[in-house]
Amino acid sequence: MNTVIGRRSAYVCRSCTRSFQKQLRRTYASTSAQPDIYDVVCVGGGPAGLSLLTALRANPVTAHLRIALVEAQDLAKTRSWKLPANKFSNRCSSLTPSSVSFLDQIGAWSHLERDRVQAYQEMQVWDGVTGARIEFDWAQSSTPAAGTTIAYMNENLNLTSGLLKRIDELGGVSVFDKAKVERIAYGEETEEVDLREWPVIHLSAQCGRSLASKLAVGTTTVMASSPHLRWKGRDGGGDHLKTAYQRFLPTGPVAMLPLPGNYSTLVWSTTPANASRLKSLSAKDFIATVNAAFRLSPTDLEYMHTQESGQAEEYSWRLEHTPVDHRAIPQVAVGVQEGTVASFPLKLRHADTYIAERVALVGDAAHTIHPLAGQGLNQGQGDVQSLAKAIEYAVRHGQDIGVTMSLEPYASERYAANHLLLGVCDKLHKLYSVGSGPLVPLRSVGLNAVNALRPLKSFFMNQAAGNGIKVF
């Protein structure tokens, strides 16, 4: 079982002035060292950036654009990534059918190691305090739009490796990896071209290159340094049909998501103190605590979090006195892959705008979301589809792809959709962090109502199948 533990269930407020890097400074390039000129430069080689470059190269309308990728990591390691069938990397994401369709359309899906991708058709979501439950069963859905698959669990490295293979197959992308961005400035008018309004990306001394771009696309926060871009936010079973499980606890949701074979990946959002304790446990006590998270009461689990060791014995004793519906919980975890228990800080951040003159933000550079919805990567894929469509339209109509007018369709289409999803997830996170009081029975009534009303449940299932809102 691969495990990722979220470090925070409550976000820490930050002022906007601390959430973006230093502003762009207008500087002038020396005429003796002119920058390389590109149509599109993408800063960041994660799933969003690689998907955008693949989409541009795969589309005959935009295939002629001169494009480049800047990435701080060594992409050779990603290209050659490979693990045994019984080992998994600990950063996994769910891909909706809509995202998979897009990846297939641009020719990348076939380059993933498909035997490492696991589709799942059911999801059990329940309140850890009251036990109120909602059951999503795509296989039995009478709604054709929902299909038979809710999502596909996949390692992030499998996706980025597949995208790189597709880019290599297409060719035509200048790749600058192991290259950090030192600063982003504006250029000057030269004999060849007027660069005064073009962002010039200066790479680290080891690379010694400067890239002038008609459009700079940021998938990492290094691109959020434009004076026109601002952020708001807080840190903050044996059946052949696979099922995902998520339980809302007062300290944060815990989810068990299926991988190929008898393996699962665990995403546990909890407090920093709990995360630190979990990482310090022996494998035996860690496994016992994971099983307890899906079976014992929040009070029992809270007590186990205070123990330095001995969770296995404590769990066995408490389980004997706890009634459990074994049909509606994940199978018992029996082992954990060595070296995969890790923690990552959780943040909720949203840029005030996705675009400025000759700058566009996509993916994590534009928004970060709590993992309870499993939609972070899919939001980025939705951004990429929209931006690629806007660039294609501009090229078809002879427009400048970098001006705000050409980028506005992307911003207007994606900002509202992402803002709504971030807001819903934030409210859900706060709602289920309450362990007592009048909100507890009210939220249980809501879950039970959705579960009982098939049309309403079908609506949420349709939303979850695309880049829309999930209720878990």
C-alpha cells in the first residue's frame, strides 16, 4: 500500500503579499546576447505543462509554433522511470474519464504503462461521526453519461513519463531541463523584432540561456510573479469491480483508493501533529492505525494518535468492542511499502486572474485545492484543454497568441469553474471538521438525502465523470 499523509487539515492564513514571488522588473537585454525567440515557453514540466506542449504539437493548426519547456528537474529520470509490478510511487492521482479522453485525443494515453492504471466503478463516502453514508455505483448507474468508470487511479510519474514519450515522438519542443529560472523580465526593441512587451525568461548560469516568448505559460508559481497576477488563499474488496473509500473525520478525510492487484494508495489529511506521529510509527503500528481510521470511532482514533507505540494491540482490543459493517469499508491493510510514508503540506490558493499581457497560468500555478475532491490534476487538464483551444483559435484567425484579447476566452471559461470547485471543497472541508454541535446531524441528513434521491445522485455522478464538482 502506498501512503501519502496530508500534513494539514486546517489552512493557515497568509496575506496576498506573501503568496507570490517578487514582481517582474523591466530590464533591457544586451544587444551582444540576444535571447532565443519562441512563440510559447512553458515553465514547469508537470502534468499540466507537458499536456499543453503535447496538445500544441499534436494539433496540425498549432504544430508549427516554436515552443520550449523549462524544468528544474532532470527529465531523463522521468523518461526512464520504471518500477516492478509490485512497487508503486507514492504520488498518485485520479483521472476522470474526461481527462483520459483528452490524453487519448492528443496521443499520450497509449504511452502510459496501462497495467499500472486502475479504473474504479464504485465509491463509498461516509461521515466518521454519525455514520451517514452515500454510495456511488457507476457500474449500476442508469445514466449513460456517467459511464461505468468513476475515475482511473494512476501514478503521477506514469503520466509525466508517458507525456514525455509522446513529446519525444512528436518532436519540435526545445527542452531546457535542470534549468532554474533566475528572473523574468521584459526585453527591448532589437533590429530583428520588438521585444519590449515580451517576457524574457533568464535561466540559471549553468544553462546560460535567455528565452523571449510571445506567450509565457506558467505551471509553477515562479510564473505568478507578474505585477498583474495576484493570489488569494490559505495554506493550509475482492470483487472485480474496484471501489474507492473515503471517511470524513474531524481532523480531516482519509481515503483508500485502488491500484492494480491487491494494492491501494492512501491519502490521509490530518493535523501536523498526527502526521508527524504517523510517520514515526513502526510498520505494524502504522498499519493498525490505518485500519482503525476506517473502523473505530473518532474518539478511539484520537486516543491512538496520542500513543508513542502499541497501536496494534490497542486497535485489536478496541475493534472487539466496535460493531463494523465489513461490506462498506475497505479490506484490511496488511502491509505498507517501505519508504512510501510521506507528508505534504495542503494549501488552498487561487490567483485573482489567470492571464496578463503575454502571460498565462495553468494548473497549480493558477490554483491549488484540498485533495478531498481528487480533482486537482483534472482541474489542470481542464485548463490545458481550454488554453490550447484559445491558442488554436488565435492561430486560425491570424491573431497574436500572447495578447490579453486572445487569452481572455481561456480565463473566462476556466476561472469561474475552478473558483466554484475550490469554494465547494473548502466549505466541505470546514463542514466535516466539526465534531459536535447542530451541524453534525444536519450534514448527515444531507448525505442521506443525496443517497436516497437517485436523480440528485445521478447529477453528482455526471459532474464527477468530467471536470466538474465532486461531493466527496
